Amino acid sequence: MEMNLNNEIPIIDCHIHYPHPLMKDSLMDVCSRLQIDRLNIVCTPHQTRLSLVPDALHLKSLFPEKVYVFGGLDVSVYFREADRVGLAFSETVDLLCSLGCDGIKMIEAKPQMRKMLPVPPFNSDVFAPYWQKLADTNFPLLMHVNDPEEFWDAQKAPKWAFERGWFYGDGTYINNESQYTEILDVLRKNPNLNVIFAHFFFMSAQLERLASYLDQFPNMSVDLTPGIEMYYSFSQNIQKTRDFFLKYQDRILFGTDIGARALLVDPEQGIQFDESQNRVFVVRSFLENEGEFHLAENGFLFGDSKVPLLGLGLPKEVLEKIYYKNFERIVSVLPRKLNPPAIMAFCDQVERMIAIQGSSQPGVPGDASVAKYISTYFRSLS
């Protein structure tokens, strides 16, 4: 794949998945080959291992100046402590910070997760202590809210969305506007919340609406992680899109979702270079090159490669903000230092939870092997 891109600007990818230590070498090789200088690992829940935070902290210990970690929440809290979710998660903010995490990742507002978990309304009183804690501490949050709006419309949802179980218009999933209402109410109550909404808040086709929220909430940002539908929407009126990016150049972060597909495969397969390159190619070509470009081939969740996309041709000073300066301002210039004793205790806690409750899926055995391995690794450092 030919990429005519600016190789002089450092790049931080704010949205990378890392589902197993066996993928360490392939991930770092992919990032090196694709000229990603620093990377932010976003931790999502795992069915059999409960938490991927140990994996990410292990990677960070090996590359302490390159790797940031946004730790995930313990979703079993929704079942175990339903009446004190916000208080429990406010304690998690302190815990993740003490481990050496740089922020928090939430995927609970993805409709599939919202259906699976007994998540109370995000703007409910029970959730309030968590949002207040995040706002008071300025601890960064990267949150996935909703999915492409066409996933609620049987006539517009793509075939692959149906195949992945991502059609939400059958009445059994939360409505996307209901979730926006909840989240925007949270922001109104906590205007200092330092939040990055993944996938452009799924508002690439509603730029005026998104602009109104960015104007209203000065600590709100969005990332460019595809969904390819974003780039189709952007291309519909490229001048309007370019004007938006110029105006809100301080509120947009580079991200790719590298490793997202790896969550679904055997970890020995590693992070796939071609699929990762597709992601980088789409986002960087859109930002840097003016005029038409095409996907090289159909990729994972990437749709039709024959549909032309249009690029913005942004100036270097804007690219610098999107590629790394905005992340450094919103999160930090350097990753936080790790706390090995706290990490060992956390790994031990994950092991105990797996021993008690097994996996997060009834009938599926839990797997504590990685938590045990990483605990042993950190003990070897002391």
C-alpha cells in the first residue's frame, strides 16, 4: 500500500487494543513499521480473564516511555454492587491511578455491552460519585458511546453489522438518542469532565450538532478511530469537514483501533500488519492528502474498497496537534510511572476474583494464567 505521508511529525495513537502478552512483539513491530512513536492501550473487559489491565501494565513496564495505559473498569461491579456503582468506580479511579494508569477506558455505552450488563442510567444518582471523581481529579476518560446511527435502521445497517450482532433496531437495545441524552446530562452536571469520545462520538454525519457540544463542554474531545462510516460521512462535504477540523483542531486526537480484531483471535496469531496498515492508511490519508483516495482492499469492518474517499490536506501545525500535541495536553507528555507493588496486589486480586466467580460468562471457566504470569514478572523485578 503506497502512503504519501509526512514522516517528520511524531505520532501518538490514542486508541490501541492489546489482548495478550503473546502479542507484544507483533504489536510493537506493527507500530514501528507504521511510524507510531507512542501508543495508548485501552483496556476492555475480558470474558475469561476479567481484566486486561495487567497485560497493558506489563507492556508499559517494558516500554515505559512509549506506552500509556487507559485501564478498564471491573464490570462485575454492576452485578455485585448495583446500589453503589458510582462509589465503587470512584475508588477504581484511585486504584488505576495508583497502579500507574494514565486514564480510564469505558465501553459500557456500546449498545451490545449495555444490553449484556445491568448498567444503570449514566446520569443516575448512583453513578454520580464516579463522574464527580473524574471531574475533580481531571483523570482522562476515553469512552465509547453508541455505534454508527445506521445500526438502528434495518434499511441502512451494513451486512457485516448484522453478522457481528450489531443491528440494534429490534427493540431489545437501548436507543442511541437515549444514551446521548444520558451522557450529555452527565457533562452538564460535570462540565470539567476530561473526556475523549471514541469514533468521533459517532457524529461524523452531524458536524453542527457535534460542534455545539464541543462549544458547550471545553474539556470534551473526540478521536478519529474508524468506523469507516466516519470517513464516508466526512467525504460527503469535504469543505465543510475541513472547516470543522480547522476550527476544532485542539479537540481531535489520532486513533486507529489497532488490535481490535486481535481480541477475536488466538493470541499466537499476533497483531496483523495488513489490517493495522489499513487503519493507519485511512486516517492519515484523510488528514494529510488532498483529493481522492481508495482503500487498498476490503478490511475488517471497512466496507467497500471501491468507494472513493476524500482527504483534507491539513497544514503541518494542525497535524501536529491531532497526531500528538492534543494527547500530550489532555493526558500527559510522558506516561505515568508504574507502581510494581500495587500492580502485584492488583494481579493477585484478579486471580482471587477468577477463583471465586470464574469468568464473566456462565458455564465458561475463568483463566488466571496471565494475571499470575504478570504478578510473577513484577515480583522478579523487586
